[in-house]
Amino acid sequence: MDFDPTEDQSQLIAAFDALYAKWSTPELVRSAEPVGFDPELWDQLARIGALEMAVPEEFGGAGASFLDLELVAEHHGRWLAPAPMIESQIAARLLARLKGSTAAEMLDSMLAGNRFVTMALQPARDRSLKLVPGGTVADCALALDEDRVVAVPLTGTRHAVENLGSLALADVRIPESTLTLADGASAAFERAIDEWMTLTAGALVGLARRALEIGVEYAKEREAFGVPIGSFQAVAHPLANSATAIEGAFLLARKAAWSVEGQPERFSQLAPLSFAFATETAREASYRSLHVHGGYGFMMEYDIQLYFRRAKAWAAILMEPRRAYALAAARRRAAS
Amino acid sequence: MNFDPDEGGELLRQEVRAFLDAVLTADLKEKLRRTGTHHDEGFQHALASRGWMAPGWPAELGGQGRDPMELLAFNEELEVAGAPMYGPQTTLIAANVVARFGTEEQKPDIIERSLRGAVTFVLGISEPGGGSDVAAAKTRAEKDGDQWVINGAKMFTTNAHVGDYVLLLARTDVDKPKHRGLTMFVVPLDNPGIEIQPVVTLSGERTNLTFYNDVRIPDSLRIGDVNDGWRVMTVGLAVERSGAFGGESVRLLSRIDRWAEGLDDEGRARAESLDVQERIGRAVAENEVIQLLSWRNAWLHAQDRLPGVEGSMAKLFSSEAITRQSADFVDMLGPDGIRRQGDTDAPAEGEAEWAFRYALGTTTYGGTSEIQRSIIAEHGLGLPRSR
């Protein structure tokens, strides 16, 4: 057991944190809001190798561990990065897992920067895909259509969805002819969703941590009745609850990510557990921190609302936490 | 970074399981439940004979030199099994206090007998009306020649009726600020003037209210300096406060799992219902978090990095989690969920009903949830002092 990141991991975290600190400031996040995507940030992420690291070496990637991806996701979330990096990373990993020449070609063109691929979290229904993350900006989305994984082109088929989290979401009409990447691939797709849940759990932990910091900073500065409001237990104690839940969500997300290589038989349970717990934790932490701001928290001018809205929206595009808990329990039972 | 279980801990875990299979018999468990006294001399002797009264102490002091990760595994196993460990734990606290603050005359006798399991120490710290403000203790100890005369009352002196000595915090100077007028003593419980009144708690466990009327003890039973009792206690109780409650949740879930494999009215396993899955899934997540918070706490100890607020977080989260999940499981079990252990119609062997009552103690003793939140807010988040 070792709870410290390695030297390499610390460097990785520092590099990404520096990138986000420059290219994903609250001001930039706000200015990207109408579309929920910042092309400059996307370029920077490509340049630092965010996509390559997610792909095994034998497929032309840099083959980082899954835990490394989670460490990066924590910072992605902390800075509310308006870019579908997690979806793109997971799509690339799915392509690698599908094998087959069509998938391999698509992965190559992704890694070469020629194609922007995301993934639909909800399976195709009635020839359409709903709430595809990055769907307004990517070229194509991997999706599950019955038991086939298909690549759905997005130009001319999508329309943007205004949403709670100001995310780059699109509803997509599936054209008559789509490219089938693999048949009988629901297990591979389910695995991709598990990976997405785990990295999103990491992102939500980062979001929650920053949201709590903002609330705590405010509670130290803001005075009422002649004292800082943080000296009131009614204010301080809910923040302490969130601090505790965040530590739990953080350790659980890291354990889930570590289990991909360290305890593979438990990954399919830990993924939805970490996702559900992080979702609830981020919701509560961002809500508490917003509420600590009093009426100012209700104003768009204060940054805390950025966190509050995304805490809900990032997770909601897949499933609510209660469903994820149920999923984890069903898998745990099947494994016992 | 990795979450691989600690090898030494896993080995010790197996040993503890085998030990419990042999020693913690169904008869003993039934006796503990029936009497409400969660202490058993035979069990304590058996524990001591394995060298497990103070497994974390260095070998030269009578321990086994177990590291914090091994101790964690050790305690988890005993908790899951519901072993009567409170007596051995309070005895270890006393031994720890004596080892740190006792005189050379006190040490060999008290420590040797404690580690042999031959003697049981209980804690006389809390007072009626005192609550979390432990330093406000009113029980007096007044010097009379080379003796001390003790008058007052202590609350929650669990096992006083089966113990040998009480580690007693008493006020020796009423004029000094409250933290600086306290002294620690070891008082034989068969001393004239001690009256022990049973207090039955919500979990069925017996604790005691103890009265001290002109109880005379020699100065040789004072531990540490006069008026230094607060420091003595803080060191001793550091052991108690870092404790998370994980075992009870694990045990509860194992009973719930068994119940969920039973059939519902439509003839399907209960575990197939979405409602049951949601509730179980949430408890599984909480139990993972309890374990991770405790592991990290122990790991920090093992690194000689003194945990700051991590211990408070583990204690707060685990006690609130069992409070929440036990209530949720009683609901899930339906009307029969309120049947008690021993009733053959009690679902999940009555474990949820018991845990629902038991849990309420965990959010209080060893520092209430409110105290833990204040520690986290002040020392973890840097918020101003809030009381």
C-alpha cells in the first residue's frame, strides 16, 4: 500500500496543472460557455499528449497507466476544463480494444490529430443519439447501436443542446449508412463506459475540492454580526462534512483507477461506486459552497455557480448516482 | 501509489480469524448479548496468551512490534466478529499512559499485569453534565498527608463492575484554569467508598455511573505530575480518537447480503430488485470509503507522518455511515425489520435492528461528530475557532 504518487506521477500532475492554470482559468471557462468548448485549450491538451497517454504503446500511444489518467482527470475537473478530453481518451482506448482495421485506421487518424472523436454515453435509440458530450465540436462519435459499435459522423447530423452545465452537448440523428467498427461489442463498450465513469469520478473530485476551497475562502473573509461567518458552526460543519466526503471520494476514485491494473476483477464494481459517490459528493460540496455565499452565490458573477452547475451535469449525462449504486451492487452480486 | 493490501496485515488477519473461530464461541457471544457486559476474562486471557493485548508495542516492552497496517487488519477482524475488545482496549490505554508518565515503581507492576491480561482497567474520564467538555471535570482529589481523598461522580465507566482499576481524571486545583488543575490517578475499584450503578444503553450494552465518596488512595497511585492530568489524558486517549468504526458496517452488510438472497413475494431473489440494489450499493461504497480512510490513517502512522485531521475524518465518516445505513436497512427489511436478535423471524438475524441502536453511541463516544467536524473545520480547512 502506498498513498503517495510516484515521482513521475507528481511531475505529470504538475505539468497538467500548469497547463490548466493557464488555459482553463475561470475567465476562459466563462468565455467558452456559449459552446462549452475552448479550441485553444484543446490544442494545448493535444500538444501535451493527453490523447497519446491514454492509448497503449502497441497502438501508437504513450501507454500511461489508468491511474495516471485519473490523476490528470482530477485536474481537468478542478479547472472545469471546457474540452471533451475524457470522452476522447476513452474513445481512443475503445478503438484500440476493438481491434479490426477500420478501428485501427480511425485511431491512427485520431492520434495524428486529423480526426476529433468523442463517444456517446447513451446507446442509440430510434436512430438517434442523445446528449453526446463534445458532440457539437467533434467529427464523429463512437456509439453502441444494439450490440454493434458504430462511428457516427456528426457534421450535418447534430444539433446543439443548451444545458445545465454549459457542456458541448449535441443530439444526433444517425444517418442511414454508418460505419460499423465491431459487431458483438457490447462488452467492450460497457468497459469503455466503466472507464468513463472512473475518470469522471476523478474529475468530480477535482471539481468538488476546488468548489470547497472557494466556499472556505469566502467563509474566512466574509463577516456578519462582526465575525467571519466561518466561525459559525452552522456554516463550518457542513463544509467539514464535505471535506470528509471529498477525501473519501478521492481515495475511492483513485482506488477504482488503480484497480484497472492492480485488481482487475474488482474494476467493474469500483467504477460505478466511485462515480456515484463522487457525484453525490461534488453536488453537496458545490451546493454548500454556493450557499455559504448567501445571495452572492445566486449571482452569475461569482464563480461558484460554474462548479455547482457542472457538478450535476457532468454525471447526469450518463446516469444518476442511485442507478450507479444499483449497478455496482448487481455486479458485486454476480461476482460473488 | 497502490492499494495492494499489506502482506503482514493479511497474514495476521488469518491468524486472528482462526483464533476467533476457536475462542469467540456462539455461547460466549450469547452470554455477551444476554448480560450486556461486553467483557470476558477468559477472552482477555486468551488474547493475552497470544501476545495480543498490546500487539503494537515493541517486543522488549511485551508487545509484538506490529506496524500500524498490521494493527489495522488486527482491529478490523476483531470488530467484524464483534469480539469483546473494549476492556482490553481501555486496559491498553491505561498501560500506555503508565508507560509514558508512570514512575519506575508503577511501570513494571501495572504494565506487566496489563499485558498478561490479568487486570482490567476502565476509564473514569467523562462526568455527568460534562459531555464533550471533558476538562470541566468536577470530581475532586484533595491531598491529605500522603493520601488523596476523592469525591465526585463519573459517567460511562464501562466495565467498572468487572474491572480492577479505574483510570480517573480528578480536579486537584480549583483555582487554576480548567485544563491545568487536573491530575490522573489509578484507583482500585474494590476501594471502599466506590459505588457502581448500572446504566443500560440503547445497544443493550451495560455501562456505569460511578460515585466516589471519600475514596482514599496513596500518592503512589498518582500517574504523572500533579495538575498535569490533561496532558496525560490527551496522550492516552489519542489511541481512542483515531478509531474508525468499520467492522460493524461490514458485519451488517454480510447479514443483509444473506437476506437479499432470499426470495420476495414474486419468488425472485430480493437482491434483484432495483430498490435493494441501490441501498446495498450505497452501503458498499460507504464501506469502501471507511476502509480507505482508515487505511490511509494507518499508513500515515506507519510512515511516521502524524495524521492531522485524517483520524477525525475516519471517525466522523464511519460513525455517520453506520447510523445512516442501519436506519436504511431497517426500512428495507420491512415491518419485521424491528424484530430483535434471537427472534427466528427477525430478518438479517436482527443485525440491522441492533446496528440501528448501536450506531447512536458511535457518533458520540471518542469525541462527538460535532467535535470531529470542528477539528476538521479548524485544523483541516483553517476556519476560525467555532465555539
